[in-house]
Amino acid sequence: FPILHLPDNVVAHILSFLSINTLLRQCRYVCQTFRNLIDGHALWKAKCIRERKTIPNYRFNAPPQKYYQMICRYNPYGVNLVKNACGQTGPKKQRFKYWQIESNGGDKWGVECPPKGADATPTEDQHCFATSYGLCSKVQVIDLCQVGVLPEVMDLIKPPIHISEWHAARVDCGCIYRMDVTLLNHKGAPLASFSTGIIETEQRKGREWKQVQHVFSDYPEGVRFVKFCHSGRDTQFWAGRYGAKMTEACVRILNLPESSS
């Protein structure tokens, strides 16, 4: 029985069971009917629902082109968009993968598991980054388009952007910690920013993990990148890694508040 004799909604339902790569690289080039269905919303929305992707509560007069396709491919909403948020053990290249180290002072950045001289992290993963007696800072820039968040979503909806991170000091050494997050346009120009400022922990008053967090809302149109920077060092110039520790750097695109959706 020729599949094209079926109603379009039935054909879309059948196609929705195929893999993303098969749909985009093969089926889309079979015929105009397949192309129209794959370029539309219904197939991808059905696939998102069946595969339990997170569909946010945003309202459009008409969804942007590829809106549900991007959700199906990347599932970008409500999840942490920071890669390697806690540090990884293994070769040096793996420990800081996806991060750009800007300052590597003292005995340089390190990764610990479990944390040395501090409580266990409040997260499931016990890896953390550790700083030294010279300033240690690093940056990760998240390209929102590359992770599946369309420009139309950022400009029309302006969804809340939640940022957070856990930080701690060693019990035996004072330290400073700082987090700076900037929303950038397509040219890399800043549109909005948040900074914790310098958070100092005195000697013998550390070891407990504390979370810093902020929500960006009502920011200007044009946000295309999120630049996440954190830094730290110890305050006593001790050899080794006695400076601030940090883990679970997090950037999430959230639902709108219920009153706004």
C-alpha cells in the first residue's frame, strides 16, 4: 500500500518513529510531501512528546521554524548548558575540556575528587575545580543557537536564564571566589551581566559549600551567547591548591512564570 496514499497526519506519525538523522539526511530528500512534513511542526512535536523532551510553556502566534525540531535534537530547556561543570579526572586535556583558562596562577588549576580539606559536595558528582595561591580564572561561552535555542525564542520570549554554582574554601586556609556571567549579542558585545563580586572566606571558617545563583529576566533583545567566568585563589600564599573550590557551574533556560505563560 503506497504510503503517500495515506493522510498527511498519518504519514507524519509514521515518520516520527524514525531517527533524527534518517529524517534529515534521507527521508527529507525522498519527495516533496516528505520534505514538507519534516520541515513542519507536527512531526517533531509528536516525536518530542513521545521521547519525553522538555517542551517549555512559551506561547507564540506561530512557533518559529524548526522550533520543535531543535527541541527534539538538543533538548535545551531546563537542563544545564554548561559542559564539564565539575571537572573530570584523567588527562589534563579532559579535566578542563570546554573551558578556556584565562589565568593559571600559583600551582595552577586542579581537579579534586573528593574535595580536599572541605565537605563533600552537595551534588551527586564529587569532582570539583580547585585554585591555587595565584589567581586562577577560566571561561566557558555557550552558543545558544548551537545548543538548540533559537534567536526568535531569545528575542520574543526572553525566557528566564538561571545561573548558579557551588563554591567552598578549605577549612585550613582562607580564599576568595568570584563568578561573573555576561549575556552577549552576536558580535560578542555585552547586553546584561551579573557578578558576585569578591566573596572572601577567612581561615578556619571554610569547608562548607555555598551556592550562588541569579536569574536574568527582561534583558534586551539580541542575546546569542552566555559567557560564564569563575575565579579564585587562596589568601595566604600557600604552595599547592588551597584556594577556592567550585563545582556544578550551571546555566539553564527556564519556563516562564505561570502568570506570564
